[in-house]
Amino acid sequence: MKLKVVSRILITLSILSFGSKVFAQTGFVPQKLSGEISSGFAEINPILSPDGESLYFTRVNHPENRFGKTDSQDIWFTTLNPDGTWSEAKRLPNAINLGRYNAIFGILNDGKTFVINGHYSDNGKYWIERGLSVIERIDENTWGKPRPLNVKGFARMNKGLTTTAYLTPDGKYLLTSFSNRAGGKNHSIYLSVKEGDGYSKPKRVKIGDRKLGESYEAPFLSKDGNALYFSCKVGGNNDIYMANRTDDTYLNWSEPIALSDTINTPGWENYYRLNDKESWAYYCSLSSKDEHSEIMRLKIYEEFPYVKLTGLVMNKVEESLMLADTGYNILVNGKKSDSLKIDRASASYELLLPFGQKHCLLPELANWEGIPDTLDLTAVKEYSEMSKNLYLQPIPLVRIYGKVINTRTGLPINPEMKYQILVNGAISDSVKYETEIAKYAMTLPLGNRYILSLNLPNFTSKTDTVDVINAKYFTEKQVDFYATTVPWVEVNGVALDNSTFTPIVGASAPKLKINGSTADSVSIDPVTGEFKVRLPFGKKYVTAIESKEYRPLDNQLDLTGYVEFTQVKHEVFAERKDANMAILSGKIINLKTGQPLEKETPVKLKVNGTETRGFIYDSTTAGYTLKLPVGVSYDILPSVNNFYNKYEQVDLTKVKKGTKIAKNFYVTPIEVGQTVNIDFVYFDIGKATLKPQSFRSLNALVEFLNEYPNVIVEIGGHTDNTGSAAVNQRLSDARAKSVADYIIEMGIPQERITSKGYGPSKPKASNATAKGRAQNRRVEFTIVGI
């Protein structure tokens, strides 16, 4: 029976990939293909289409064969079903089943070019002689005419009863197995290589150094070309062997090794082939008790090394499905998995997990606790499907959050106003604050009733209650607090001597007067002169100090711009009755025009850096009066918006009480091109090093540049014409640079300051007199950009 099955032809197989379909778990043991293929007749020579969707094979002596039950071999095929089984097999049409012994020797990579057994007539209807032909499949039911495949010397050399062949899918190598003796039954394996439109003369392949058996049949070359598989008849029995390539000719191979007894049985095994990924082996087997050969399949390794895990995501407390609107996720070993699929409508999930290791599964959901579950897949070796439900349980907490809103503006309160949310009247560590946006949040245990209140000085707000006594699941509550300001401003004041700018202390028994009335409830600190008073905002006030040693001066306190509680500073000046004063008077002059300031221009005056209430200015005439204690030297600076206010030094150290001094103060409009002398800048003769007494004047310029950060200036250095012009030029350069460097060191950006020396080239007065030369030796600045 065995000889009858293989008496005419042995056929080689080119196995390609199965595509993307996943087959059910089979185990690493040989299995017969599905019953739709097994027909009770001998099936040999399985070969897959490149896409893995069709399986071709030869069925022996079937009644539907072209030559019926006697000595016939026809090609049949089956297609892959979506569930991984094969459809009922059908015979291919006579367009390809042309002879008595029909077989497919290979399918090229294009999936439509087939190599078949035999040479045929020109019209493609009759078998003529043994050989190889190429035929193309046009569509499912239409085939072209077979064309001879030219292999040099093959017809002359092949004289035996049977033949096998294997053509690699790339068409490069052709392996044949035949006998060169007339009527011979024992085969040797030969190699032909692609040459033009045909193949080279077959050369015998050398396998090992000794003869293995009687016949070498059904050769197959691994995808990388390094392993040769074949069936060898040893002692009357066919087993499958493997040899390794030993050089680049493909003609020399190592000693063959028999495959394991999982494949080789006491019966007959042949046609061993691997798929494209070499994860499956296909071969034919005939056991001693069977009456026909069958196609077998054996898994070599798992091509899809995963376990498909499915299950439900459930509420552990109620043993119910998680609701569809909950955004839970599942972590695998602490990370998100790209293979995870979740159907929230059914609360189900699907995962692909690599086998051979342990996996920790953890469902996660905000404000729920996931219960971890470990799945041990270390012993799993091939694709499997498992089911496991995962559980979440609610966290027994309430999250309370909200904002603190200013009822006046409807906006979050100023973040500088430090506030606290009290829980049951006490500070709670669970309260967390986002002060910049006036938000808070806390988490508290369920099963209680909480009274929440706002602690914010000088604001009032209602309390609120959160009742979670009967709550079972995590919940969130928004509680916003609406804070209303108290209707006053806290004035932090100090009583000051108008002449010395020192506090008016206890010996003078000072009292605060507000709008002409003594504020008996306000206490002035006898040491510091400081006081605090709350005044309703939205109004203007006149304050004064009443004291036996001081005359009151009116001090303006304007609270009309305030709409909620805040703290403001306020200085209240008074004039000592017995002060030794000098009286300064004059005008505020615009240096650009040389005329007094325009009417109604507001002017203030700083004495030693502090605005003085003793400065009395008439904006209609630009005239002023100022009383200052004698015996002191003063730094005086007018203050007019959008003007450079020229610094002056007034020395009253040797002036007598009651002296009247005429003194104008000067301002320059902030305009490009305006130039101003920087007075009171001192250098050693012939040097550029600034003397310390220059710093008071230069600091006034720094203050101006800080007040107007867009102003760009050039510092100019000038000399008289005494001495060498070159020396004067260098000196003016150095002195201008010294002033510029000082200003930059005081924090003014370097890009706003340039310096240049002009030497004696721009005199302001005649160099013929000592006074003129003194005027020409100067440092000034010019506004060059705004």
C-alpha cells in the first residue's frame, strides 16, 4: 500500500505565511488537518498560497480525479475559514489537471505563478513527457497555458520511476530528487541555479561523509538557506532529516540529523516543509495501521506569543458591573498597555499578555481603589484565551472643594489675603490651598456631618454644612464662600515733625485730628509716634496733629478710590512752634523755555528724599515758599510728572534764623534732545575718579531713570581749553565713562546708557574767565531715546 501511494511521483512544497489569522491552540504535537481535507484517500504534497488563504494538495485515486480511481493523482484545494478551519476540498479544473500524475512543485512570491509536473502540448491540453512547466492563475476558475521550464540536462539525467522537486519562492534555487538509472527507485538530491530564462544543469548535493540510506527524497530549503530538510529511506522506512550548509555553493552539507520522534514514527514520513516564519511544519505521515497517508501539522514555536485575557470590570462592594460613564483604566505591571480594549457599555475588557512571565493587573479609577490581581503565565507556551474579572472598590471619602469669592467683584479674592477654611471650627491639615486662584480642596471620611466656615480677617461669610453620614461611595461637594469686606480702611499712620521728619513723641502730648475734630479714641505711640485708625472708605479726610509744642498742618487723606478693606500708610506732619527756620521762596522753572511752569501744573517737593508738607506751591504763578530749619544741609528735588527734576543742594549750616533765601528750582521736559547739567559731580584735578560727594547728585539721576524706564541717555563729558586738546579729549571721555559706569552699577541696564567725551569743543561760556572755564568743565546728560 505504501508503494502504491508514492509509486508515480513525490512532490515538493513551498510553504508561505498564514497571514493574520489566529488558530486555536493545538499543542506542540503533530495533528491531522481538519476533516474537510481528510477524505479516506491518500493526500500528499500540501502547498499553501503566499497569502495563506488557500491550501493545494494532491489526492490519490479519488473517484472524481480525471482518470478516476486507478493510478491517478489530481490537484485539489481548500480555503481557510474565518474560524481557522478549512472549507470542503474541491478539485482544480482540467486546465491544470492535464495528465495522470498532476502536482504543484511550487508557488512563486507573486502568488499567481505555479510550477507543475510535466511537459504539455502547445495548446496546453495534453501531457507529452516528464519535466517541469510554469502555469499562471488568471482568476479563481481560469488558468493560462502551461509553458516548459528549461532545466539543462534534466530530461536526459532523470531516468527513474519517480521525481521530487522544490523551487524556492524567489525562483533562485531549484532542488530536484531523482534516479539517473533507468527505472531506478532510489533518489539523490540535485541543485540547479537560475540562469536567464532557465536553470543550470543539476549538480549532485553532498550530504555528510557517509551514505545515510537508500533514497534521498523531497528536499526543502529553509528560508535563510542554511538548513536542508529531506526524507531518507533507511532500511525500508522513510524518516525526515536535517543537514546544515557548509559553504556558499549550496552543494555541501553537514552530517544529517534525524528529527525528533515526535515527527518520525515507525511508519512513513515525507514532504517536510516549513511556513514562511518557520513556526509551523507540514508533512505527510502514514502509520503502520493506516491505509492512506495524511497531511500533518506541527507547531515549532508560538508565532503569536500571547494570552488573550477577557473579563468584566466590577464593583467589589456590590458585585455589580461598573457604570458605563466611569472612566476606569487597567494597568499591566504598572503601565498602560497598547493592547487594552475596553467596552464601557458592557464593562468588559480585552488584553493581550505576553506569556512566559507573571503579570500584575490593576484597575484604576479616580477616587476608587483598584484590587490588584496576579496572572502567572510562566508555564504557558502557546497562544491561549483566559477569563478573569477585575474589581474596584470605592474610597470612603468625600472631596470638598471650592473658591473664595469677593462679593463686590464676583472674582476670587486677592491671593495675598491669607485665609483659612475651618472644619467644625478648627484648622484641618487636610485642607490644601491654591492661593493664586483662591481655591481650596480637602478630603474627609464619610459617615460624618461637617460644618465649614471661612476665617478671613476683615471679611464676613456664611458657614456651610456638608452631610455625608449616610454616604457609601466617594463623592464630591462644591462649597464656595462669598466674602464681604468690612466697610472701612485701616490707616497706619505716624506723626512727624515737618522740619526734622522725626516722630512727634509723648512729651509733646500729640492728638490726632480728623476733619477738624480730635479723635480721642486714637492713641499715638509715645515712642514711635505711630497710630492706627479705621476710617470708612469712599471719602476724603483732612488730618492734623494737635500738640502744645506744634502748630497743625493740614494733611490730605483721600480714600475715595478704595472699595474694600485694605491697609494704607499715612504721614501726618506738624510744625514746631519754636523752630529756627529759614524761608526759601522762588519759582519752578522749565529749563527748555526758561520760563516758570505752566499754570495748574502739579508740583511737589522732596527734602532729603521725603515729600514735605512744608512746601507751599501756587500753581497759578509757579511760585513757592518753603520753611526749613537752619543749621542743616539739604538735598532738594522738585517732583513734576514727565519732567526731569533737577537735583539741588541747599546749605543752611551757616544761615541765621529768619533768613529769607531766593531760590529757583529747575525741571526739564522728557523729550529727545533735551540736555541737562549734572551738578555737584566732583573729580580730582586731571583725573576721572568720582569723589564720594558726587554720589548724592548721581543717585537723583538713577532715581529718575528708574521712574522712567523707557528713557535712554548719553552721558557727555566736557572740559575747558586749558592745556592740550588731546589730553582734554581723553579726560572728558574718561569722566563721562566714570559717570556712566556708576549709573550702570546702580542697576540701570547698560543698553540705556552711553558715554562720550567732547573735550573743549562745546563750551557753554567764555574760556577767557575763570568763571567761564568752571562752567565749561561739566558733565551733562542728553535724552537720546524714549
